[in-house]
Amino acid sequence: MSTPRTPTTHPLTAVPYDVDLTQAQWRKSSYSGGANDCVEVADLGEHVAVRDSKSIGHRPLLFSKVAIGALVKWSSN
């Protein structure tokens, strides 16, 4: 019988859940055309918050800047 694996956090995506978002300055891509059908990002120092512009009341996803950098690098290949 195998032992179930415990999920572990990856160093690229480990972000604390107590990040203060009250002063976050959200920005939207200029490609959105002004409609609320885009994602918004906020620079939080060592982290980046990402949220759906249609659902700004929901908690955003939080990523380390290293993880965002890896995603941008990966998506440009």
C-alpha cells in the first residue's frame, strides 16, 4: 500500500496569504479596449496580484515575481 503524498509548495509560487491588498494599484492591459473582460495586475513588491476585472470582489491570485517572470518567459517561447 502506498503512502499518500502531501502537497508541497513550490518555491516559485509560494506566496503568503496575508499580503495587504488595501493599497494595491490595479492596472489593466491596454489591449482590453476599456471593457471589463480582462485581468488586472497589481505590483506588491516581491509579489504580483492578478484578478478578474469582472469579479473584483473575489480574492485575487497571488504570485511571486519570480513565478510571473517564469510565466512571461515561458509564454514568449
